[in-house]
Amino acid sequence: MSAASTEVRPAYDLQFARWVYRNIQGGDRLPLCMQCGACSGSCPIGVQMDYGPRKLFMMIRAGMKDEVLRSNTLWNCTSCYRCMVRCPRGIAVTDILQDLAAKSAQLGFAPKGTENVRFARAFWWSAQLYGRTDERLVTARYYFSFGLKEGFRRAIANLTIAAGMVRTGRMHMGLPRRIKDRRGLHAILAKARELESLE
Amino acid sequence: MTEVKKFTYYPGCSSQGSARHLEESLLAVLPRVGVELDEIDDWNCCGASVGHIGGCQTPNLALTGRTLAKAQQKGARDVVTGCAACYLNTHGGAEQIKADVKTRTQLNVALREAKLSYDGDLRVRHVCEVLVNDVGVDRIAAQVTNPLRGLKVAGYVGCQTVRPFAGTAGGGNFDATDEPTFLDDFSRACGAEPLPFSNKTSCCGASIAVMSPDRTLALIKTILEEARDARADLISTPCPLCQTNVEMYQAAINRQYGTDFHIPVVFYSQLMAVAFGMSAKQQAALHRNTIPPVKLAAMASSGAGDAR
């Protein structure tokens, strides 16, 4: 009877912690985490997270790669930086969560349909194409990324807000604002993508 | 105290949309306190809080790099921005590029594609930090001709204006990250009454409030409740996204929680414009607030601030 040895256990990736320390922005200081929980206690939206930052960092050490990269923790960070300024070990908690989110999206761990990923893609579409954020187009593109029906539902739900923005002149109408040297910007970003892929 | 200081100016995308009233009022008040702005030619988006997810880290930093390269063409002067997200990304990016040779080299390989280059030496600052450290609150107070007497202000700083950089050397050590005082100092300089406000640096939900309000309405509600209980006439903030979120979601919060919030949310620079005796529309841009700041507007148009 050796029940323990036949249990199905989650896969632990023993290289994961080292990968995070080396490849995630701010990860080099993560080994200094002493699990005090100042980060999780400071989080304005922690109650909605699968795990607070403290627990997530312990899971990184334990090699729970899948659970970490699939957790909704990464998608609930509002970038308020309270955890980061309060960390007694000077760990860039917010930077780490943000970069883990980026890697989760790039490596295909983010759950399908994650709102943040859709929004980030809509946002980036405007930033890279025009060199500027067109708030109106980003919002519309984000809404309709869910399909026509859900897009209209979201648009209608926010109609009053949109009307207020139009009335006060805060929603830009007409052609999107664009930078002049879009060709130059596109060349810079293409090269930057190429450099990123060499990393 | 007539010294004029010139800065290279990075307006940011929201200055042309949802936060036009921040830029309009800033451009009105800053010359009065000796701050002259020279806008970066053909500046681009900073990437905000999601650029690294949509476009990856290196391209996202290249956005900042391009804007800094264009800023450098204006000379070695400090770069200043009024937007919290632009400040976070561009200040943080500039420090990273300055500190790390590899990052700088890589960035310049990308910039070369558009015949640009960046040496890494610019300092990027927030307008509020410049107002505190270079201008000084006394000089702001000295410009006040229409003190906002009796106006109760809940000073809502939000996050990224002070976090993570307000307490660092690069950030000019201009205030605390949890309990900053600069916004209340601005209100007081304008003759208004800053209220004790414990949610001063609570988060409004930022871009998550935009993409999925359901996740963040409770955060905004907490901020509004304290302002209501303190009997604030309005909320003042330096952050474009805080201004928009806390203002535009009041109706949704009222629907969901059965409340009746209708609290104006203005920029500190709009308060200054009115206190400096400027026009309600042209300079204070009060017509751009979707919840009209009625009491403040009355002070502006009638010039009755003094009589109260």
C-alpha cells in the first residue's frame, strides 16, 4: 500500500522558477521574497484573484508553471503599484505580474477569450498602426472582438457614457489622429519585434 | 519670482480625447507660474498599461524610445507630461534605457530604421512634480485672484502619478506614495478647503474599469462614498483615467447599488484656472466635465469666489 506514489500529481516544472528569475522583468529579485504578504494585503482587487501575489510567488518557486501562467491573478492586476512600493524586499511585484501576463499571452497560456488580452490587442492595433491611441476605435474594436451580438450589447450598455463624451467634445470624431512618420514607426516596431524574437 | 523655465512637452493621446480638459487647463495655467512648454514633434503613444501584452516588451519600449528620440531633438531640457500613464511608461522607460547598456543598444538598433537615435540622458517628469519642486506652491498661491472660498475638495491622487516613482530620486522625491499631500496643497493654494480623504491613493480600476466595469465598480464606489460622506463639492484629480472612470461610471454604480451619486470630478488644473481668474470655458474647460461642477462654475463666471 503505497498510495502516495500512485496519486496523480500536478506537473512540477523544476526549471520554472529559474526561468522566471532570468526572463521576467524584475524577476532577478524574486528569490528575496520572504512571503510576508504585504503585497497581497495591499492589493485593491486581490479578492478577485485566484491567488494573491504572495501565493503566486510561492507557486513559482514550487514550479507550478501551468497554474501560475493560467491564473487570473495576472489579469486582475490594475497596475496600482501599491504592492511594489510596500515590498520590504524591494521586489518589483507589479512589474513581475505585468510581464508574466505578457508572457502568458505570448506563450498561449492565457485562457481563451480573456478580456485583458482582447483589450490589449485592440489597444496595440491603434498604437502601432496610427502611433496614437484612438479611444473610440480601441473601445469599438474591443467590444466587437467578442462577436457582433456581444459587441452591440456592450456598445448599447455604454451608449449614455459615449453620448456624454460626444456632448463634451471628449470623443474624437472624424478620421483617427495619426503621427506623420507612420512608415518610420512601423519600421522601428518591426525591428523591435525581430529583436524580441532573438531573445 | 518671475523666472521662466522651459520644458519639452509630451501631451499623450488622452489630451486629444477623453482628457482634453486637462491639457486645455494646463496650457492656460502653466505660463502663469513660469512654465513654458515646447511640444515634441510627432510624438507617439506611450503603450499605457497594456502595450506590453498587445505588442510584447521590446516593441512596447520602442514606443517610448521613439518619443524620447524625438524629444532629444528638442535639446537636453527635461521632458514633462501631465498624464499618469505617460509618466509611468516614459519615466520608467527612460530610467531603464539610461541604466542598461544592452537595452539602450538594442533600442537604437530599432530606432535606426527610422534614422533616429536616443542617447539615454533625458529626464522625464510629471507636471505635478515640476509644480512642487520647480515652481513651488507659494508661486501658485501668488497667482490666485479668485480664491475658491468654501469649496470643499476631495483630493483624489490615484496611483501612477505617485507610484512607484514619487519617492525616488529620479522621481524628484516630490511626495509620499501612500499619503501624498501635493494635491491638497494645490487646493489650499487655490483658496479651497481640502478635506481629509483616506481613499486619496486608492485605485479606480484603471484600464480594467474600461474593459470590464463589473470587476471594478466596487472600487470606484468606495471612493465616491467617502467623498459623499465628507460632503465634498467635487473630487479633484491629476490623472486622466481616474477623472474619466470616477465620473463616467457613477450612473452604472447608481443602477447597480441603488445609490444617487452625482459628484463632479475635475482636474486640479481646472481648479487653478478658475482660481487664477480665468474663464470657465476657454481656459478652465469646465464644459468638458460630463457631471457639471456647478459650484466651481458659479465661482468662475460670477467671480463671486471672493464674496463668499
